[in-house]
Amino acid sequence: MKFEKVTIPEGDLIEYRDGKMVVGSKPIIGVLRGDGIGIDITPVMQNVVNAAVDKAYGGDRAIAWCPLYAGYEGLQKYGSEFPEETVEAIRYLKVAIKGPFTTPIGEETHVCLNCAHQQNHEGKCDNCGKTDSVCPRFRSINVRFRQYLDLFACVRPIKYFEGVPAPNKFANQVDFVIFRENTEDVYAGFDYERGSEMALAIIDLIKAKTGREIRPDSGIGVKPISLFGTERLVRKAIQWAIDQRLPSVTLVHKGNIMKFTEGSFAKWGYELAEREFKDQTISEKRVWDEFDGKVPDGKILIKDRIADSIFQQIQTRPGEYSVLATPNLNGDYLSDAAIALVGGLGLGPGANMSDTVGLFEATHGTAPKYTGMDKVNPGSLILSAVMMLEHLGWNEAAILIRKGLSEAIQQGRVTYDLARLMRGEGREDIEELSCSGFGNAIIERM
């Protein structure tokens, strides 16, 4: 395939044969620098990955990095923050990793992709003064990647690293992964303004069909949760548990209130497990009815929990959970709450995946005030690269990075954010490192 501005380097294209991924010794991986601090953390991630792969395989394997462009770089290269060619390149390459991208949050008509300032005119940025960085406001780049590439599973491992100050006394028991449905629920929903034609029509329809009254001055939201979307998300979560030899998959929902959307999510999840994974899984009900509460050897427990309850339980007994599968909005809340248990987003990895494409990402924002200062913690993107290596089947390299990062943290060789927290707990042996210095400390400890 030929591209206009993307140059595919020499290497091995990742393929799927008979439903299985085939990875050569030099896979071509897309890399998107991102906005803001992406300029700092992305090269550090690449250096760490290159060092780990070289050490793990003695030079017999390497990654061929393929630069791709979106956000500020996309605007410069293509005149668009979200170039179609970039989407097609990720689809072609099958695997890519990206830094953070600017997401407008206000009501202004334009946003600067260099400093994230928002204003009501095009041209020169009123804040940073750049003349090539302002574009019309847009919907989230991250969300559009998920939708255009049908990346239906947002995968967030949550794991405690010894030495990181954490607010929860059970943090050392936290080691689970959240599978959040990425394309439905509020992401595919409709939101109608109070008094609008559609809002009033829906209110009238509900009254006519059910007799139920909704206040006429209400805004109205519609959230779809489908059988198809639920099944492919739960299927991926269960397969992950099988592949990683994990003991349970928990379906998180609010089905006690919303029975035919979130309640159906749990119902359909149980039915899929029984139909497609009968030999590997067992429901919590069967465990109590037939096995006196003891999970038979070799079986993965399928259970469900109400959404508000799970927020309490991951704080009070996190060790009981290994994989959690959730609709979109529940998973959005739960992911950020869970990562706070172990010290915050600085060490929170993530990926968005379909059955054939994996887009791995930093889970934090662009922090434009630190851009180019070589200051911020690159841990989130580095750990996302660990997930990427595991996805490729290169577990030896992934283990080396985890080892290096864990030892650097335990020895107090960390960036400013962790250094501040560690000193706050009374540690006096901290060496505060730059972003690149932290990367080097990881490499040195592999």
C-alpha cells in the first residue's frame, strides 16, 4: 500500500492468518508522538523498548518504528488534526502506540494544539503566539481513533509498584485489568437539549406508550448497549483471562436499575461464557449451587457486581478481582478510580483494541506547561509499550522493562511527581530524575 506522507520502513508487516497474529523478527510498529509532553515521553519510551528488545533477544529482533501523524503534527503535515491517511496506516500496520493528544473542553470555536489554549478566532494563538497550531474545535482525537478503527475494547491494567506512595492500605493487592466497552453506551448515545424538538418528542412518546411522566423541562439522553457489542467485549475479556491464566472475570453493571441495557450486559455476558467457553469457565451461581462455593480446578469464575458496589470492593478487597468487563461509562469512572488506588495516572498504561488492531497509549493528558522540559513521568507510555510487547508475544522484553521500572522506583530514582510523594512520606534517599533520566534508569536496571 502506498501513502502520501507516511514512509513505511523496512521490516515485517504484522499479519493475521487463521485468526492468529503473525509477527516477524522486525515488526513495523506505528508511533504517534502526540501533543504537549508527547515530545518528551515518546522518544524515551522508544529508547526503553529498543534497549529491552536488544537485551532480551541479543540483536535477533528489533522494532521498525513508523512515524505517523495526528494532533499538532497532523495539522502541520496534512492541515488536519485527524488525517485519514493516519487511520489507514494504523489499520494497515495492525499495531501502533501513541502519546497524548489535545482534547478541547470549552465552548470556544478554536483550539491551539501546541499549548491547548482555546479562543474564538483562527490564526495566531493568543497564548503561545504560534501561527501554525490553531484549528477549529473538534471532537476528541482519541475517541475518533476508537470509532474509525472500531477499537471496541479499552484495556487498562491496574497494578501496584512497590515504593509508589498510594492512598489505599490494600494497594499492594491491586493487580487487575479493566476491559471497558469502547463504542457504545454514552459514546454512541444521543443527547438532546431541554425543550428541543427531539427531547419533547421522546417525552411525549414515553408518556403515550407507558403512561410515565417526564418533566417537560428535561434534557434527554439515549444510551444503546447491544448484544453484539457486549459479546465481543466479554469474549475478549474472557480470552485474556484464559491466556494470562487469571482466576475470574467480573461483569460490572447497573442492572438493578437499568435492566434492559446494563442488566442485559451482564445477562448476555453470562450466556456467552456458557456458550463459547463452557469448558474453561463456571458461573458464580453454579459454584455455590453445585460446588459448595469452591471453584473447580482449572475453571475461570464468571461473576457480576453492581457498579456502585465495585467501587467499594476494589478499595476494601481488591485481591478478589483479576479481570473486570464493563460498559463504557462505568469503565470510564472505574478506570480512573482504580489507578488512583495505586498512585495515579503517571503509571497507568492503556490500549484500545479490536480483533485485529491494537492502539496502545498514554492514559494521561498533554500537560502543555511542561512541554519540552524533559521533566514529566514517562511511565504510563512505557507501561503501555509493555502491553504492546506482550501483545506481540515478546514477553521476555516486557519482563525486562517491568523489572527495570520496578527497581528504579524502589530505589527512589524517579521523576518529580513520584519524588514529591516519596519525600512526603519521609524518604530521604530520593534522586529526582528528568524524563529521559528515568528512562535511562530503567534501562540500567534491566
